[in-house]
Amino acid sequence: MNAHAIVQPLDAGLQRLAGIAFDLHQDRAIARKEAAYEERERSLSAVGKVAARVQGDAVTIAALQAEVARLRGENNTWRVRALGAEGKLARMAAAIRSMHSAA
């Protein structure tokens, strides 16, 4: 048996091992890419949920701000009415005092 006959099966075995190692490396690389893609999808989904919640909160805040503005306007209306009533009450009290003074 010469050296070539001994080395040839070893060389073929090493080539098969190199092919298997390359395939395993490729499988790991693909699995990492798929895991990264799935993680990105989960993150985007979470971001989308948070964005929807923030948008919903913004709508709620806008509605509350409109309600506060309406209530402030209503409050101002009642304040003006109260001031008018106080003015009428003061005039009536002055009229009654003048009537008592005259009598």
C-alpha cells in the first residue's frame, strides 16, 4: 500500500467533515437570522401596541381638554350670572333701605 492509497480515504473523510461543518455553520447562521427576524417582529408588534395605546391616550387627553374648556366656559357663564344677581340684590337692598328710610 502506498501513501496515496492511505491518504485518499482520509482526504475524502476530511472533505466530508468539512462539508458537514459548513452545513452546520450555515444552519446556525440561518437559525440566528430567523431568530433575529422573529425578535424584530415581536419588537415591532410591541412598538405598534404601545403606539396605539399612546394614540388612544392622546385622543382621551384631547377629549378631556375639550371638556375642561367647556366647563371653564360654563363656569365663567355662571360667574357672570352670579355677579349680575349680586348687582340686582344690592340694588333691591338699597331700594328697600330707601323705602324704610322714607317711611
